[in-house]
Amino acid sequence: MAGSFRIRQSYREDVDQVLAVAEHLDTVNLPHDRQVIEGILDRSEKSFNGEVSGSDLEFVFVLEDLAQKRIIGTSMIYAQHGTKRAPHIFFRVENDERYSVTLDRYFVHRTLRIGYNYNGPTEIGGLILLPQYRRNVHALGKALSYVRFLFMRMHRPVFRNHVISELLPPLEADGTSKLWEALGRRFTGLTYQEADRLSKDNKEFINALFPDDPIHTELLPDDVQAIIGQVGEETRAVEKMLRRIGFDYAEQIDPFDGGPHFIANTDEITIVKDAAEVEVRGENAGERRWAIIGVETPGVRPAFRATGALVTVQSGAVGMSEDVRNRLGVEVGQKVWLSFG
């Protein structure tokens, strides 16, 4: 696929194009709902502008096809997911070991226990790329994902010491969750979609209605047990990428759909750990390697720009083509942030 692509910070006026992208996945983080998207983009613009701080920081990045003048993907960072006002809620996946001396029988029962985190980690989410741009030579999905970690390094004090990612599990054709039908719906009387949307802004009903005692998964149907902690087919590439850069399964799942939570120490994520600020040079001879490159220029619109590209590195400087420099809006001699994927 030929083309020129750039990632940048989002703005309120991106609402129509971001809404069109959101239609392809319609998740709780980025639902196909104009009013919600308007609110998300408003918070994002304020976050990039420094008008909010702490747990209110939410950053939305958009990927542009510059030739088509079109937004083709998104990704997001929540600076803190889990506060006293809105805790991070999950099921701990635990083992209950039992042994009978009389029968000489030993069992390990898998259980789910509701958990709450009031001082939560940074969360990544909202990763969507239009289908026709997936699996291409430009590694657009990788760039759209990695840009979040590069941005964390550029603004390290803003983010928490751990990063969490909630991956989508296998869902039914209509988007519902077998786990929710077997558990959550029985405790709340809500459909999966109703609970998922409500939990975005109001989690009180979970604390009030879900049991505190562990739930033995043997009591669930076999097909429900089979999906606990499993990653959906379309999300396996994301799981592989997360594991490659330092994430591991947290032994936690989403209480709504059973999707697994992956977690990493922020400073041990390879993109964060290996990121460096380097000087830009023109393209030069040497081995070309793919990297995610970002730059932030206050007073310029957009202030934050990034792209994935093949570059060379010599003596602490990065050599890049004129096309890459144009995409980033930088000149030879300027500084950029870079990390290899």
C-alpha cells in the first residue's frame, strides 16, 4: 500500500472522522456515539494542552493517511485507571486448593473474586485501525500502538509505574459475552451492553450487586469456563505484541466479558526503556531499522507528531529521509524522540 502516514494528537474537530473509525469496533473506550466521542476528544485536547492533570488526563492519538486527508486509526492512554471516585474493577483469577485426608483426594478449584484498585495504573486502549489498512508494509498498527509508550517516555512523570491493557475476549456474533450472561446478568439484571456503557462513568452498581465471596468456575457451563482469560481471535496479534515488549498476564479478567488484563512495569516496557532523544540528520548510509519517532513543538499545530519509519542511527543521531522529516515537520539539526520496535 503506497501512501504517507502520520500520527498526531487529536482535536475536538476530529469528531466526525473519529466517529467513523469507532464504528468498526464500538468499544466502551471508544463507542460509536457522537456525544461520547465529543466528550473524549474534549478531554484529550485539554490533556495535550495541559488544562487538566492527574487522573483526568486522557490522550487520544489519531493516525492520518496524509494523501487522502483522512483519519484511519486511533489509540489512547488513560494516565490513571482506578481512583477513589472510579475504581479499577476486575475479577482475580485464583486457585482454591482442597485436600481430604479421609478420601486422599486433592482438588484445585479455579475461582473468580471481585477486586478493586483505588490507586490504579496507567491504561492503554482505543486501538483501532480501519480494516483496509491492516497488515501492510508500513506497520501502521504497530506504530499506532507503540506511539503511546514513546509518549509516556516523553512525559514520564505524568504516568503511573505500571501500565495495564484490557484485551478483548472471544465474543458472540452479536457482540455479547457468554461470561456476562452466566454471571453479571444474574447479579445485575442488565444486558452486557447496558452494563458495559454504564460502567464507563458509574461503577457503584458493581460494588453493590456483585458478591464479595469467590465464585467457583466449575459451577459455570463448560463453554463459559473455556473463555475465561482467553484472547479473541482478532486480538491475538495485540497479545503477541504486548508480550514482546514486556507485558504479562495479570491473572485478572474483566468482570463483564472475561477478557484478560495484561500488565507491565512502565520503565521495563522496551519502547519506554530504549527511547532516547536524538538529533536529526539527513539520510545516510548504514543499516536501516524501523523505529517509532515522535516530536513535540509547543505553539505548532499539531504540537505532537509521530510516525513509524526506517531510519539509520550513527553517533547518537538519526538519519531519515526527506519524506519522513516532512511527515514529522522537522529539519536537520532538530531533536526528536526515537525508540526501536
